[in-house]
Amino acid sequence: MNLLIEPDQLEALLDESNVIIIDLCKAKQYKQAHIPGAHFINYADIVHIEKPVMGLLPDAEKFSTLISKLGIDKNTHVIVYDNEGGGCASRFIWTLHVFGHEKASLLNGGLFSWANEGHPLSNETPDKAEPGHYPLSNTGQYTVDSEYIQQHLNDKNTVLLDARSPAEFNGEKRFADKAGHIPGAVLFEWTDAMDRNNNLRLLPEGVIQQRLEQLGITKDKEVICYCQSHHRSAFSYLMLRHLGYENVKGYPGSWSDWGNRADTPVE
């Protein structure tokens, strides 16, 4: 199952019965124009908040209900897109992975590549899917917490990828009690992997891989991705998985958790 799918490939799958397309744009955009047959999901429904901590994993029962209402089952190929470069869509795919559903792909470039390259758009809401029963639970894969990170801060086989802006990383912008970054983390802003001249698709694999290796983010290491809430860094997770990194994890809550705890060190 390819983690990335191109608009031409998706258009050929629009009538496939085992494919469900998920739209994670804003509701206003969805009403105006979306991919034909796409089902809208509100981003707020796929994350859990315990202020000040944002972007936690959703409750398993609620997430299972959401997925089942869409008619998704273990055989469904879920194709996801948004109109912000892939953050929301990647977060949904990462959540599916954590809950054990691996058959999911990100539309490369999202609504930008689809619309700008002449593919059909619709403003009609598709018929509600036949609800199923697809109980999911947190597998514990692809996810870590602050305790796990603290145990691996000095582990040469683990690298922390910070997907935030340089100003957040350097502590110039603060969105938690503490400013800065997790000790030893490496900055690779999530948008640095996007090709602004190619409808926000991922840059060519070789270009990204070279940059990652220069930063010491190599395939032999465990890579933990974080940002402010594991929204932007979910895109980093998907990027790495697409490149063939096998040991990649996300940190739900991310800096909104780490930066608001009393027991966490900061650089």
C-alpha cells in the first residue's frame, strides 16, 4: 500500500467500492468544492484536548464510531487530503496507523494538486455510507509519551525531529509555559519538505533524503516526530514512512505537553 497517491491515480479509483475518500479541509471549503464522493471530517473530531495539552489521541470508542459511520472496515483503502499541505490529513493517517488500520494514503499535494491540475470537483454531499462495526483500539505502535522520550534523551539510536518553526525551536515564540525545544532535537520544519512549485507535493525523495541525512536523521535510527500538538509533525511522520524509514513514532500532545510539564528538560 503506497502512502502517497497522485491525483491521476485517485481519479481512476473514484468508483472503486473498497475506496473511501476523506476530506479534512475546513467545512466552508468542503461545501464550496471537494473531490467527488469525499466524506468530510472535522479535524476536532480526530483529536482529544486536555488543556493546556492539545492534539492527544482520540478515545478509541469514539474514533471507532466515527470510522464505522463512514463505512470503513479492515479492507477499506482510505485516501485522505486537505488544503494545507497535508498536516490534517497526515494526522488522520497516523491515527489510523496507531489504531491498527494501515490501508491509508495521502493525496500528494491535496486539494491544490487535484484542483489546479484539472480534476473534477463537486459541491454535493455524498450519500451516507452504510454504517459498519469496526472496533479499533490503540496498538501502542507509532506513538510515544514524555516518559519514553526522557528515557531516550541520550540514546544515540534515537533522534527527535522538531517540525515547528525556527522561532518556536529557538524559544523566540512561546506557546507553552516553557520555550525552546527538547534537548538534542533536530529542526526540520514541516514545510521544508513541500514543493511550492509543484502544488505542495512532497519534494523529490532524493532531495529530502539528502537533507535528512545531513541532519543525522538516518534510516538506522528511531525517529520521534513532534511539533506543538503533533499536527505538523504528523506530516513529518508520513514523509519519513514514505521514504522507507521503518522506526518512526509521533508524540501526541508534543510541545503543548512537554513545554507545560514541570519534569521535562528544555534547551
